[in-house]
Amino acid sequence: MAAYLQWRRFVFFDKELVKEPAVSDGAGPGSGPPRPLSLPPGITVCDSGRGSLVFGDMEGQIWFLPRSLQLTGFQAYKLRVTHLYQLKQHNILASVGEDEEGINPLVKVWNLEKRDGGNPLCTRIFPAIPGSEPTVVSCLTVHENLNFMAIGFTDGSVTLNKGDITRDRHSKTQILHKGSYPVTGLAFRQAGKTTHLFVVTTENVQSYSLSGKDYPRIELDTHGCGLRCSALSDPSQDLQFIVAGDECVYLYQPDERGPCFAFEGHKLIAHWFRGYLVIVSRDRKISPKSEFTSRDSQSSDKQILNIYDLCNKFIAYSSVFEDVVDVLAEWGSLYVLTRDGRVHVLQEKDTQTKLEMLFKKNLFEMAINLAKSQHLDSDGLAQIFMQYGDHLYSKGNHDGAVQQYIRTIGKLEPSYVIRKFLDAQRIHNLTAYLQTLHRQSLANADHTTLLLNCYTKLKDSSKLEEFIKTKSESEVHFDVETAIKVLRQAGYYSHALYLAENHAHHEWYLKVQLEDIKNYQEALQYIGKLPFEQAESNMKRYGKILMHHVPEQTTQLLKVLCTDYRPCAEAAAESDGPGCRANSEEFIPIFANNPRELKAFLEHMTEVQADSSQGVYDTLLELRLQNWAHEKDPQVKEKLHAEALSLLKSGHFANVFDKALVLCQMHDFQDGVLYLYEQGKLFQQIMHYHMQHEQYRQVIAVCERHGEQEPSLWEQALSYFARKEEDCKEYVAAVLKHIESKNLMPPLLVVQTLAHNSTATLSVIKDYLVQKLQKQSQQIEKDELRVRRYREETTRIRQEIQELKTSPKIFQKTKCSICTSALELPSVHFLCGHSFHQHCFESYSESDADCPTCLPENRKVMDMIRAQEQKRDLHDQFQHQLKYSNDSFSVIADYFGRGVFNKLTLLTDPPVGRVGTSLEAGLQRDLLMHSRRGT
């Protein structure tokens, strides 16, 4: 039971007397102020709805007072109006009144939207009688769906009209309730599809379920109330039925009694208005049993009107009135009718004004509850929470203040609160605020830093672990990277490792392990569990540190990473798919100070992957050459020598010949240098190397091996031996023999070359000169013989040409040159002496002017002439051959013989007929033919 005396009183309503509207009747300024509105005398009953206040009087009239305050009415009954009920959702008015004395009261249903002679249309009239004996109507209520109407009587009966209440034929009346005590209140309650009817008498409260069969009844209480002392609340109070007794106000559900409130005073009127309970009472107690209407019409005692807020437990308004007739609600305000015909309006103050009144009294809790009940938006609530927090903070209640500030999260800037609690003594309050800020995922990196610093300063490891050890990624309400940084700075390395590992911040995990804890072995194992891309990048970043401290394990991991890498979890599962592999060349810098591990790594890569990158082979070669150069043990040095040379001969340095050569020269690896010279066909360098080391036999051997490819080697060898002052006759003779056999140098040049050697005598070149002279003599004889033959051939050809020009040609061939059959006319004869059957000639000839037998040979000759013509202007080729030939005179003679230095003109005339060709053309062909045969 709520204690009424503890409820605070406020003035949340403004009271005014309703004035008559101003009438523009031309009156001057002296017409005076508006007069108070005065209602007709004899008002007996009131109601409101559909934009009007409705009154019934003792004269049988019903009056309507709209918002314009222009009072209108009509005669509804001949005697009096006793009850009115205005529906809120329909423009329908139900009334009870009397037309004749001693006759049962009549119920009339009015359709206010339709007119009948200027008055509202009365759609239905029926007598209000519960049985065979007449009785007085005590109360009336109508369901908003127009399907139910309940009428209560003073004899304790209740009749229920079911069906369309506006029509007789669609409505059925039955007695719902019979009792011994007068019925003082009725109310319909609709919840979903369920309809209940509350019935209250002076001694009890009951409910009927109108949705079920036979209308089951439940007795809710044995306390009743007087007339007009019951009401139905709105959904904010769950549509509870309110019964205002003299001792308490009770609230009821359809099946049970709810809370009660100890509001003292003799209750006269109970009304529900927008979440407020309005009660009119007087202090002088009069037993409701002495007069069930609960009011003394002759009394003029002061009456108190209280407006209660049942949710927030305060009195929103309280005022004294004289002889209240009724309280009505319309147009968002309360209207209080008094017996003197006056109307007072109570207008509720706006929410902000009410909140300011509460703020002035520091009633922040009540302000919060009021704001929630008034459905104030979240920004407005946050402002109240902030003011409440500021108030508590100023009073020194920091714990209470931070709780209010927490309720502002999302609306109030966090820095406003943080600045208030930065003092070390308030750090636990700041921690509570920051925790909530993180739980709502509204914290930034600075807030995370501050919260973690609070934990570390408080040495609260349990809270710290609870904060960071969330179960899933979705529950993380902070920036993980920022948290790791703060934990590192504070020395909470294990917590930082936990965060980094659980949230896959691999770089931070490795930083903590390597830079803070110095646990290199654990860091290396962690890298081995990472996916390939991350393992590769982290090995590039931290490989040098790991190689310095755990070289063997690091080398082993790099071998796996560059061949067939699988994370440890996948490797344990023995995945069948191919693993990933990194580029081994990119990890070579990691071994800068670990040559032994580098050598093992590179040799492993070349063995496992023959297609390793060139950088791997280059580095391995350089490493082997370094080891060979610095080794002192002869046996080991020999082994290293073989390894280096074997690597060179593996064929992986063809594309980087120069680099390999530089490496071998840097480390004075002569066998490798010579091998690379030979592979690169650098025979001059090989010769130069042996000459520098005076290896005469090797010089001769090089010339013998590569002289065919580069004949100038023999000339260099001769020049080299010619410069030697020591006895080199054996080597000079060997060189001269090869020069003579290949005719590489003119004899005069040989003599001039050897003339510089003081030890070389004539006997050294005697045999060479003799053989050379003999060969030249033989060549001269051959050339003279050829000249004579050419001259004789030329003379013969000229004679034939002359005969062709001056003498007739007699064709004596008897056989065809193609088919070798006896010639028959028609036949074809050529000056060359060949004859053909005409049909044979036509079948095999390619041209009418050419002999089919001589054509192939003649074509070769013509091609040679054309080739000479094309080569006449090949100046570059001539200069090149002249420069590099051992016998320049032969080259010049050859080009003279080709006619390069002569302008050759061929005179050929087009053929006139198949047989008759030009004599000059035939002679030219015969000349070419004989010239070809002569050569």
C-alpha cells in the first residue's frame, strides 16, 4: 500500500476560470472584460467527447459546449435527464431520462451527425427496466464497438444489451447481474478479442467475461464505492479498473486485485485523465452506506481536487473547490464544473516546465521518472542524467554521480566526465565509467589507453584479465592494438601476449617475445604456426635477430619455408595438397654474419630445388670461393676447389657469365677463370693467360684446340715467341708449320715478325720458305696452263661466232633431242645444234625462244651474271673481306673477275617468232654456253 502522506505535491497544472467568448457587437472599450462562462441551472449529469462537453439538466434538455464556447441544446426528455454517455470513437450519445412521472426511465440513443428537425436524430428508444418491477437507473456505460450497453440499477441489477445498440431489431437485452446492493459503477475493458465488464456496488467489485459462454463472473473484492467513484485507466496502467473508497483507492485486473493507494478523505468523484488519477473528496467523512450516491447535495463543504501521478508517486496538482458537480476531460485539459454554474479549466504545464520545477528542488530521480513516463527522447533524458550527476558530484557523492554519468553514454561527450575523475582518488569511479563505455562499443583508442592505465595503477589484475580475456571477437569492445601498446608500457607482457595471440596480431606478439621477453625460441615456434604469407613477412622482418640467437632452428625453418611450407597445425594433419614456398634469394641477407648456416641453407636449396633463383647459385659460388681462398689445410682446400669448380660446371652461370668471371678473378680462382673463358669463347684471354704465365706448351695447345675457330691465335703465338729472347725454335717451328699449312700469313710478314728475335736464325724459317716458294711455283704453273686453255677456248668461241655471223648453219640432226626418234616434219632447230619434233618441243619447252636442252645450263650462267650484278655494289662486304683476308690480292682479283669494277651490258632482243630469233641473241647464248663449259 502506497503511503499517501509521503507523496510530494507540485503545481503541474494552471487553473483558470473559463470566460465567455468575446462578442463583436460594436461596443466600445468601456464594455468591460469578458464575463465568466455560466452554465444553465439545474445541471444533473455531465460527460465529454467528440470535441464537446455534454450536459443534461432537470428540464430534460441536453446541452453541448464546443471549444468555441457557444452553448447549444435540444429537448431530449419531457421531465429530466439523469444519465449521459458520450462515445469517444463514434459521434453517438446514449442518455437516460424521464418523459412521465412514475413511468420507467427511457434509454435513448442519439446520432449526433444526423439531424431530425434541427435536433440530433434519435435512432433508438427503449425502457430501462431490469425485470417486471420498475427501479431507478444508477449508472450507464457503452462499449466503443457499439455492440454492448450495460445499465446499472439501484436494486443491484445490471442489464446487458448485446448487438447494435443503435437499432432495436439487432439488439438483445438480458439481465447480467442481480444483487442486493445498488450498482455504483460500470466499465468495459477490451484486451485483444477479450471483453470484460467491471461491476462495482457499494459493497463489492465483480467482473464478467463477455467473450465466454454464459458470461462467467469473478468477485474481485468485498469493498465497494459510491457513485462516480470508479473509472477505467488507460494502457499506461494496463487498463485497470479503479475503485475509490473512502480509505483507499484500489486497482483491479479482470481476474484479480492490483495495488492500492491510501488516499484519505471521503471520495466524491474519480476520473482518469492522461495517466493521472483525478479525485474529488472532502475531509468530513460520510458513510457511503447512509447514502449510496456518496454526496450530500445540500452540503456546501469545501471539496479538494487532487491529481495523482500513480507511476511516479507524486501529487501533480491540488486545489480546493466549492461544491463540484463533475470533472470532465476534453481538448487536452480538465474542466471542473461547480454548482454555481462556473467552469474551471486545469491546463497541464509542458514537460520542460515541470522538469525545471523539479530541478530547482533537486528532485532529479523524480524528474527522470517523469521524463520517462512522458516519453521524453534520449537526448532529453541524457541532459537530466548529466544535471543529476553534476548535482551529486558537487555534493561529494562521486559513486552516485558516476552512475548517472554512465547513463549519459552515447549522448554526452566522454571527455566531460573523464576530466572530473582524473584525480587519483577517484580512479575507481573513472574505471567504472570507462568499462561501461567499452561495453557499449563507444570507446576510442584514448579511452582504452586510459582504462588500461587505470587497471595497472590500481594493480587490479583480475579486472584487467576480465577485460581483455573475452570469449569471442564479437565481444571485444576496445582497440586491441592500443591495448597491447599500453600493456607493454606497463610491463604486463603476458597479458599483451594473450591479446596479440588471440586476436592474430602477429607482429605485436613477436615484438613482445623478441624485444621485451627475449624468448627467441618461442617466437620462432610461433612463426612456424602462422599462415604462409605472414610467416614469410615476419621472417624477413625478424630473421636477423633470430639468426643471431638461434641460428640452427632459424635455418631449419627457412629451409622449410622455401621448399614446402605448411603451418604446424596443417603439417600435423598431414595435408595432401602442395605446400607453399618462398623465394630463397630474399632471405640471403639474414645470414650476413652466419656464413656456415648460409652455406648449409644454399646447398639445401640447390639440392632440393634445381630451379632455384640465380641469386642462390651466385651467392653459393661466392661463398665456396671465399672458403677456398681462406682455407689453409691442403686437403680441405682441394675439396673446396673441386666443389667450386663443380658448381661452375653445373650450367647455372650461362646467363651471368660476367658475374661468375668477376667472382673467380676476385678470388684468384684460375681454373674457374680458364673454364669460363673457354665457355665464353674468349680464346684470346686464354692465350693471354698462358702467355703471362709463360706456359709455352699451353699456348701451342690453345692454338691447336681453337685455331680453327680463331686463326689469328697462330699469328699471336708467332708474335709472342718472336719477342722471346730465349730459345723457342721448337715452338716457332710448330707455329710456322701450321701457318704454312693453313696459309695464314704472307711469307714477307712472317719474316718481318721473326726479325725482332735475336735468337731466331735463318735455319728456323728455311724449311718454311722453301716449301712456300715451291707451292708458289706450282701455283704459277697451274695459272699459266689455265691462261693458255682460256685463250684457246676464247679463240675457238670467236671462230664459231664468226662462222655463225658469216656462214650458213646446216642442221644435220636426224633424231629428236627429246624423244630420240627420227625427225619428221614439222620440226624445230636451234643454232646450238639441237633439233626437236614440233609436238615434243611444245610439250617440254618453257619458252618459244629457248632450247629445252640448253635452257638449264644457260639459266645457271644467267643467274651467275645476275649475282655478279647484285654484288657489284656490296662495298661493305668487299672492304670486310679485304681487311680480314690473309691474301688481299686474291680478294681484289676475285672481284675483278666478277666484273665488279666493270660495267657489264647485256644486249638481248625480244624474239620475233617461235623459230626465227635474232642472230645476236643466239650468238650471245652460244657465247655464254661455251664460256660455262670452259670454266
